[in-house]
Amino acid sequence: MRPETAVAIHLEDYAPAAYQIDTVDLDIQLSPRSTDVFARLAVRRHEDTDPGAPLELDGDELELVGLTLDGMPLLEDAYSATPSKLVLNAPPAEPFTLEIRTRIDPDSNTELMGLYRSSGTYCTQCEAEGFRRITYFLDRPDILSVYTTRIEARKGDAPILLGNGNPVSAGDVPGTDRHFAVWHDPHPKPSYLFAMVAGDLAHVADTFVTTSGRKVDLKIYVEHGREDRCAWAMDSLKRSMKWDEDVFGCEYDLDVFNIVAVSDFNMGAMENKGLNIFNDKYVLADPETATDQDYANIEAVIAHEYFHNWTGNRITCRDWFQLCLKEGLTVFRDQEFSSDMRSRAVKRIADVRLLKSHQFPEDAGPLAHPVRPRKYTEINNFYTATVYEKGAEVVRMLKTLLGPDGFRKGMDLYLERHDGDATTIEAFLVCFSEATATDLGQFARWYDQAGTPQVDVKSRYDKRAGELTLDISQSIAPLPGQASSEPAVIPLRFGLVGRNGEDMSFERVTGARLQEDVLILEEQSQSVTFTGLKSRPVVSLLRGFSAPVRLEDHQDADDLLFQARQDSDDFNRWQAIQTLATHDLIRLAGEARTGKELKADARLVEAFGETLLNEELDPAFRALALQLPSEADLARDIGSNVDPDAIHQARAVLRAAIGSENAGAFRAALGAKPQGSFSPDADAAGKRALANQALAYYAASGASDVDDLVMAAFVDADNMTDRIAALTLLVHDNLKDAEQALEIFRKRHEATSLAMDKWFMVQATAPLADGLEKVKALTAHPLFDFANPNRVRSLVHAFATGNATQFARQDGLGFEFVAGNVLVIDQRNAQVASRLLTCFRSWRAYEEGRSKLAETALLKISSAEGLSRDTRDIVDRCLQ
Ligand code: 0A1
Ligand code: ZN
């Protein structure tokens, strides 16, 4: 843990560095407890820097062992060194070579930032500020240098030595048991993209030939015995490489592309140049241990990291405020890739669900920040749903506004003009503006304003005149640090649906710009009128979720039911059903608090049955449409005075009503599994999703054979998707054989850590009266390990975010448990701790009793001594 005094960093204070580092030659002599790093830096004074101005290099927990300038040792008064800074008081005015020797201890690096060991493998993580834990450096993304890395280790411990770029040479160190490898990366890069790996690893290999004929050696490195779980990742990689050439004209630029999977990793994966390092969760898959969701995630994350090669690496960020420049754009690109590989509508629904469940609450509470923040104290806390997912939505809107051709022109210009740059959002927007002669001044507000715009729509139809008027207004609720806001440019895709389900034509639109089927909203409030209508249409707004807004369009249940059945836009069909369910669930949750007997809306129940039976719809779509809004979704929509128990009860009542009213149909749908051997493709996955959704509803029907049927589904499952779906029902619905099934699962998968993560997660999210006690007991399980981020996430994090009733227990013990864990974890890994703590972000939305208890838990954290900067930042912002 690295307790630090927090210093706020402001976007407006950006200034170029006083010095530039053109080349970095590293010699890393690996040893578990004591690794020596020799760094030779070619340093050059920036032309605007006064000769003799101090050179300040960043460090973090470093020990300086040696220092020379142009080969000469430095006098003691010429520099000062602390673990977090190395300052040369008056360096030469002319270019010079600085040689720095530091000593680090990979084995005691529990933060998993910088150089550490995961299951014996040396690996690095340098984004955002991890390079300074390896050597003193100008550790900021606008310092672009050419790196040559020599790695040396005991041959027996680490037969594989990997670095960025292309391999140059390798050999034994004479007279020792050690060997070395030298890697050279010709592409200048920021220090956060530096990586090296050394270990005893197995690999799978393949090749890819780029459009211009470059043969690229592809390798995925994993622990021995895991090679046969890499096929899907390799396949995803090759498809990503091809897609980026076809869709964005981006070709790969080195002779090798290496991926290494490690089991201890703070995040999902990292796009280091030519040497991506992955959380093994996003690499390893086979039908026995991975679910369809895992397969889809692997495809997306492999693509995401690969796409960073252009959007992030060739063109990087000037400073960390510009993080969305690479992340929002790259998420947009990976979403498009997955849409092209799978069903576009299903992918869109899945992405919007994620946005609404993760980003919307973030944007409505104390942790809200603009897509491009203006201030941070700890940059690691800004790898958020807002920067990533809302950032991607902003790029998507840009495409909607400029059209596919305009967007591609802008991207081409950006990729050409800024290749090799560390740049900004402004420069990115200028490319689109220039390429399409469009003023994006107002659009740029999306990057600068926090909060989800709420769009209110009231519609009036004048039958005699055949005119429809929509009164539309937009606003953002006040947020900490943002009392008011300016209107955003909102592209509102729409259709006027006639009784036959087809979109009606109209004569004219007044009151807003119209671009094909998109209304461009630019005002605080505006009245939009359509003329020449033959009858009153059902207005389908925000098709495809064309903007990240909350739409309040006051549609009645009849119109929503009509839309659910007839809208030609799949997204809005799904949305209509969700809105109907949300309305009814909120009503039921309200009634639950008054002790009234709960009865679900019959028409809604019927609509769910209809969706199940509608063979015209893709099974994957039906599975999504049948999924009720989550407890967290409902809490977000209720917004204040939230009672998680009432929400849970409401959902249980609706689920039981849908299950029992349509029990026969759900039972019949259980058999609709894909035939033949397992395939992870979207089609087969969709069929499994629908069958498992049917099983869940049938389980809720109360039929007498439920216990046996679900247990049989568990026992008979021949893939992880079906097995975990059945296990979840057994445990969450507290069915007869739950304990036995957990035991069977444990015995079967004990040796596979990623499968055991699922075992922990199923129990962590069980909404049982003694759920908390069970989770507490699991923290003492021999397989639980605070040192492994995936394990912590699968138990403690999953409990805090996926077990609303037990986390927010009325006795406050759920909050207390999570807060206690935050403090324990903070001692070893600040990033994992602070991320866990964000589960308190909506604490003010609870009803009074619970929100007081949550505040007590937060205050306990806040008053603890020696908090990391990461956790301090989150707790302070939560309490502000
Ligand atoms: N750039 C990575 C995300 C990432 C960020 C920080 C990390 O350090 C702990 C690791 C990964 C991505 O977008 O995939
Ligand atoms: Zn990324």
C-alpha cells in the first residue's frame, strides 16, 4: 500500500515536459526478490526550457542504486533521490545520457503495478503510472521514446523472455545458469505501453498475413497445460486483425504479436505494444469451463486490446485527461466488431444494458464525472464506465450525426494526421469537423458535462390537421461540482409507427433538423411537428438507443404493448417490454412497502408468454426480452428512498406470475437446445440462453417437479453455460439439492480457478436470508485468496454489487462486511480496494435507515489510518 497525500491535478494546468527522452535502453536482470534495472536514457532539453532547468523524474517505491551522466558518476549535490522522485538540479543544456540503476522486489509487489510475479511468471503492468515502479522516468503519456529491452533471468525459472516490438537476439550468459533476450520496438511509445514477461510458459502459435503482405507470427502464452483453452482467443485475434483492415484500414505493424495470459491482474487486459498482457479470464475457454458469455467477452477483449494498436498506441493520449480518446474510441470499435461477428440488435441491447446498469448510476451519484474529466487525484480511479462506455456512445453519436461515410473520412484523417502523436479530444474532433465541414462546437459538450441528460417528451396529435407535435426538453440534474448544464446535441432516431407496424411517411417536419430518420435536438426545449399524417402514429423514439439519455416519453401501456409487438426497430421492441416491466415492478415495489397483496399486471404477464413463443424472433433476442430488469436497474430507476427488499419481492412476484401463467410453454421450451457438438457461435449461444431463461421461469412456476427438473438439468449439462445456469437456480431459489450440486461442482472444477470463480460468485449473489453469513464463511475457504483479484471480485465484489438485499441488510452488517474488506484489501492492493468501494456510490438513494448505515460504514473507512490514495479519493468523493 502506498499512502500518499493527495494532490489534485487539473487539465488546465497541462504543460509539455521540460525534457524529452528519445531512446530508452533497459537491461532488466530478473530475480524474484531483487531485480536490477539498468536504464540508459537519451535525454534532450525541450527547446522552450531554460538551460540548467531541473529534470524531475517520477518514481514510486524505488531504490536508487547507481546514477551516471554521460558515463560519469554525479556529485551528491547535483541530484536528490527519494523513492518517489529523482531530481537532477542542473542538467546539461545539450543532449545527454543518463544511466539509472534501480533495484526492485517483484515478489513483494502486491499492488500488481510495475513488475510483479503471477504464479511464478514475471510480468508488468505500467498503465497508468506503473513504469515509475520500475525505473525513474518522465512517466507521462506525451513522452514518446524508442525502447530496446534486454531481459535476463535464470534459464530454468524463465525459459521464455518477452518484450515489446520485435525480437533482436538471445543467448546464454556464459558461465552462469542465466540467459537473455533483446527486444526492440521501433515505434516510439509512451512508458505506459512498456511491457516484459519472463516465465516458464507454454504457447500456441499461428500466423496472419496483412493486406500488404507482412507475415505476422501470433503467439498466445499460458501456463503449461492450458494450451488447449486458447483456440477461441486465437481465432478472435485473427478475425480482429482482418476486421480492422477491412473496416478502418488499420494494418498491423510488427513481425510478432504476443499475448500472455496471467491469473493475477487488476483489470481485464493491457494493450502493451506487441505484447498484450491479459487477465486469463479473457483468454482461456473451453465448453467445460467457460460460458457463452465468457466466449463473447474473450472475443470482445481480444479485439479491444488489438484495436488499441492504432487507437491508443500509434496515436496515444497527450495526458490522462484524454483517456477517453483511446478508450471510448476503442470500445466503440470493439462493439462494432462484435456486432459484425454476431447479431447487431442483440449486441446493442447487451451494450445498452451494461451502460444503464453501470454508467447511469455512476453518472447520477457522487462519483459522476465528464467523459473527459477536468480534475483527478488518482488516475487509476478514472478507468470508469463513463470514460469507457459513455465515451463509446459519444463516438457512436458522432457516427450517427456524420453518417457512415463522413465518420470514416474523419477517422481516416485522424489516423493519418495524428499517427505518432500524443494528442487530445479537440484534435480528434477537428478531424471530423474538417473532413465533413461540420461544426462540432456544441457536440463537444458531451465530453465536458457530467450527468445523463433526461429527455422529456409529450406528444399531441391533431386529428383534423393530421399533425403530430412532440414537445421535447432536455436537462441534467444538478451534480456535485456541476450546478447547471448546457443543452447537448442529441441525435434522436425515430419512427412513426402505423397500425400495420410499418413506419408512416409524413410531409414535413418543423422545429428540429431532420437527417434521414434522425431528429437532431439542440435546444433546451423545442416543439417538433410532423405534418401530413393519415392517422395517429405510435411514436418510436430513441431507436437503437441513439443517444445516452434517459427518455421520459409518457407513453401509455397500450402504445408500449403495441411497440413491443410491432416496432420494426428491434431495440425499441426490447425497450418497450422493459419499460412495461419496469413500470409494473416499480408499482409492485411501492405496494410491497405498504404490505398490500401483490399482483402482477396480467397483460404484461401475457406479453412475456407471447415473446417466448414468437418464433419469428431470434432466440437470443427472446432470451434478452424475457430477462426482467435487475434489482439494481430498478433501484436506479426508483432513484430515491430505495428499499431493496421491496424491489426483490416485486421481482419475485412478477417472475412467479410469468412462470406459472406460462408454465407449459416454458417447460416445452426447455428442449430447444442446440443439437450436435458444442459451438460457441451466437446462434447456438442464443438457443442456450433461451432454454435457460425458460428453465428459470419454469423454476419460478411452483410446479411440483421443479426441484428434480433443475437438478437433472444441472447433472445432465455438458457445458458450463447450462451447468452454471442450473446451479444458479438451485442455489438462488434454495432448491432441494443446492448443497449437493455445489459439492458436485466443486469436486469437478476444483483445479480450474476460473470455474471456481463462478462457484464463489453463485453463492455470493444468492439472495438468501443468511447470504451474508455464507459469504463471510467463504472468505475462510481454502480456495479464497485476497491476493487474487479475480477471486476477490467473484466473492466480495459480486456480493456488494449483485446481492442487493444482503449487501443493504437492514442490520447494516452487509455494509460493514464490505467496508471491512475494503480496509483489508487496501493494505495490499489499492486498485482492487478502491474499485470495491465504488459499490457504495449510490448510498444516498437508500431509504433513510439504510443510508445512515451506509454512511457509518463509509465514515469508518474514511477515519482509518494510512488509506491508499485510491481509496481515500473514492471515500472522500462518496461522502462529499
Ligand atoms: N488500457 C486497458 C485497461 C487497463 C488500465 C489500467 C490497468 O492497470 C491496472 C490495466 C488495464 C484497456 O483498456 O484494456
Ligand atoms: Zn482499452
